[in-house]
Amino acid sequence: MKNQAKEKTKENLNGESQNTTSKIDAIKELIFGENIQAYNSEFEGVKADILAKKEELQNLISTVESELLQNIDTLSTDINIRITDLENSVNDKLDNLDNKKVNRKLLSELFIKLGEKISD
């Protein structure tokens, strides 16, 4: 019973607020009339301009994003090539050091053999 009364009250309130809203709109139309229509058309123009600028900015952002990704890709490839070149250079220098460095054990064995040959 109470729920039905609340629902009727809401309906009445909703109905009255709708009537009030439509009355207010009618009064606005009478008082402002053409001015509101001019403002509405101007706002629509501004809205369309904003949407066009937004789309233009989104296109520019996606263009810049693709260019950045391409530049990052190129830079990554360049860095990988340089790292590979450095690794090869370090390996070559290590190989040269191994060739220049004499193994102490081998050198001691050679000296022992040389000493034995001299003593013979």
C-alpha cells in the first residue's frame, strides 16, 4: 500500500516536473527565441570545429607515433650492429693477445729441453 502511494507520488512529481520543464522551455523560447537559435547554431559550429581539430590532432599523433616507432626500430638495428662489431673487435683483440702471450708452462718445458740439449 505504501509502495503504491510512493509510486503515484513519483509519477505525479515526474509529471509535474515534465510539465514545469516544458513550460520553462516555452517561456525561454518566447523570451529569447531567435537568440537561442543563433547561439545553438554557433555552438554547433564551434563543436564541429573542435571535432575537426580533434580528428586532425589524432591523425597527427598517429603519424608521429608511427615515425617514432620507425626511428626506434632503426636505432635498435643500428645499436645491434654496433654491439656486434664491438664484440667481434674484442674477440679479435683477445685472439691476438693469446697469440702474443706465451704460455709459461710451454716456455718452461722449452727451457728444460734447451737446458738438456746444452748439457748433452
